[in-house]
Amino acid sequence: MHRELTIENFKCFSERTKIKLGNITVCLGSNSVGKSSVIQACILLRQIYEQAALFKDTQVKDYNIQLNDVYGLQLGDAEHIKSSKSREDICLKIDEYEYNLISDNRSPMEMVVQNKYDIVKMSSEGGLFSKGFYYLNAERRGPRNYQIINSKMVDNCGVYGENTVHLLSVLGNRRVNEIKCYSMDEGKKVNTFSKQIEYWMDYVIPGIEINTNDMTDLRISKMNLRQPALDTGFLSPYNFGFGISYVLPIVLTGLMAERGSVFLVENPEAHLHPRGQSHIGYFLATMALAGVQVIVETHSEHVLNGIRIAALKHAMKPEDISINFFSIHVCGRETSHRVENIRLNERMDLETWPEGFLDQEEEDLRTLRKLRRK
């Protein structure tokens, strides 16, 4: 698993900035402080590996990476994502592998990779350089009556969750790795994908059953939902909240991700009740315990608390969890972006609590007390 990501001269990271990685990495902070840039840097590094693998046995020595459309990237022009106009390159480093990216004068929306490494050695490191790479964008698909079946072989849910329903139909009767199976109810022991999806989804959003059906002649895959407690039949996803459609690809991706792979997920808490947010954090920590390196961008303290609960329950080590707090510091006319790694102790208590870190509840309560005194 990767242990450190370094970014320099990319978007808000003008200075050389190190982000500590764990089995599960949590990126927290307010808006526009660099959390998404970490995810984007990982995607660029993944592209570098894929290009290196593509040209491995060819005479091609130089290759480019795309700044737009690949894995949902929308970075625009290469010159716009450099922090310093006086510096030509962007530096991205993952563990010992450091890459410098320079603009391609022929194509402003691509960048040329300068550094090269042995692809065989890279592949042996796993992580971003492994077969398994999974990414779910914050802009996931909401409720749909059906999804188009991709004509190509599908082995992931898609950046926006667009392949989820078909993939669930394909994997339905296959077995889930035992360590990933739901274990909080003795009566829920069936280890097929369809049942494990049902168990974990019920843990996050109680009382929902899912039915999928591939209509290959029409190239569509349908999904219907029902609430047994209300004695309803299976209905369109439009009759239910957004949370189900947003969380389903997270659960399916976690269950199918191979050991040693990387899973990037943005805003897993979207459209979830606080209890559901905590439970999806617990789920992601369980997947990390099974050997999937998970990198989460979130604004939710509940997601973090769910991770901490899973860590205590399953005896994870504090170093297995990396919590990174992103913030902006202003000194005079100078503005800098900082990343502070917050350590956990054996009890999963936070050892430091910097200003602005998940303190809005206390701020609001303090404001209420002041207003009441008036």
C-alpha cells in the first residue's frame, strides 16, 4: 500500500506538500482547500501507469496524459492548473516514484510525462499501479429507472455509478470475500453479492430491498426497490430517496475491489442521514481491513466516527488510519494551503484538534448560548 503522496505546483499546492496515506485515508476540510486536488493527483498518477503499461513493449518512449474526460477529470488547460507561472513543471510523487509533468505545446489539454520507471517494478508495488483501480466521483447518478448496458466488458461501477445496476446483475450469485461479509447479524450469513449488498445496504439505509433485471435485447438494466415494512411491491427508484442510488455503487465497489487495489470515493455521505453517514464510514473501514486501500474525501464527522468505531471493533492500528485536515492560512498578503495529519491513539481518540476541524456544532451551540443570554 502507498504511504505518502507529494504534490508540488499543482492547483492550490504551490509548495511541496506531503499527504500521509494509510490503509484508509480521510481528507477533511472546508470547501476549496485542496481535498479534490489530492483525488485528481491520484488519477493523474494512475493515468501515468496506464500509459506506461500501454507502451511497455513498443518503441514509444514519450507519452501524454489527459487533463479532461478520463476518469471524469475536468482540469481544463495545463497552464491553468500550475500554481506558479514561472515554473514549467508539475511534480507528483507517490512513495518513491516521482513524476514531472510539462505542458504539450501541441495540445494544451495534455501534459507530457518526463520521468519513466520500470513498469514491472511499478506493478509489483500495487496500489495505483495495480490492476484494480476504482473511483467514484461526487457527482454520482441519482435515481434512474434503468441504466444503459455498456457494450464493453464492465468490471467497475463507473466514475458516476453508471454501470452499477448491470454489474450487480452480473455478480449477483458470485461469492464475496469472507472478511468483507456483513457480520453484525447471525441470521445474515449468505455470502453472495446479491445478499451481501442487501445486508450492507440495510445497515446503511434500513428497510430497502433491491431487485435488478438485465434486458440485454434492449441493452438496458433495470432496478426496482421496495420497503417490506410498508408492504409495497417493487417500485421505481424515483419513489425513493437519492441516498440509495448514491450509496449503492460505494457498497458494490467496496465488495468487489481486489486486495491491494485502490478505491477513491468522494463525498460518501451525500444524501445520507447522519446514522447512514456513520455506517458508510464503518463499511469503508471494513473494506480497508480486507486489504483495499481506501481514500475518502468528506465533509462529515459522522463518516470519520464510523471509521473510528470500526477501527476499535476490529482492532485496527492507529497508523492504519490517516486523517488529513486541509486548511487555508492567511498571513498579511500571503495565503498558503496546509495539510495537517491528525494522529489517533490506541483508543481512537484524536490527539490534536486544530481550529476549524469539525467544530461547527460547537460554534453553533456557542452562538445559540450567546443569543439566549441576550
